[in-house]
Amino acid sequence: MVGETIPLKISEVDLDKLKSYKMPIVIDFGADSCIPCKQMAPVLETLNEEWQGKAIVQFVDVWKYQAAANDFPVSVIPTQVFYNADGTPYVPSENIQKSIEFNMYSDRTSGEHIFTVHQGGLTEEQMRKIFAEMGVK
């Protein structure tokens, strides 16, 4: 784990492994050939590089690896799924929710909050705001 580089592009999501790193996580579900996804690509590349050892930033091309999105609420691309360092779904502050729209998903049976997602592209500034709230400087 120490000194291990966490790749940006992945073909499958091992959530248990990602959570074991005890860092905030964003998984971006998109496609290399979708226009808003292409606009987000440099943001993801920059933050993945800058935040090695502080946060996990990953991208899955769901047109190439459809099964990778099976366990996640992805209906449009790009969609980002966020987790706190403790592995729980990120819950944005009211302040952040005023400028960035999130969807919260709960388990139908238990009512437990299981996903926090954003649909559409995010700017580098927006990503930095979200991750600052999760403790990434």
C-alpha cells in the first residue's frame, strides 16, 4: 500500500480494496468518447496524480467495461460516486449542495445510505471543494 500508485483508469471496481486504503474516494463512470467525460478527463488525471496517498481518483469506461458499473446507480455518464475515508458514502454540506447537485441512494430494506452520486461533469474547482470537505488539502 505504501508507495503504491493507484491507477486512474480501471476496468473493474474492487470497493472493499479501495475502502481498505482509508482515503476519500471518487469513482468516475464515463467513457473515453463521451464529450462531457472528455472534458473531465484532465481534471481526473491532475487530481489522481496530485492526490496519490491522500485520495483515490478513478475512472471506468463503462462502454468498454459495462459490468464495472453493475453495482452502482449509473444511468447517465459521466456519474461520480463518492466515499469518505472511513468507507461511508460522502454526505455533502448544505453549502456544497447549493452549488453542486447530488443524488443520495438508500437501501430499500434497511434505509441505510449507500451511495452519494453526482451526474454530469465536475470542474477541478468543484472536485477540490468536495474533497476539501472530506479532509483532502
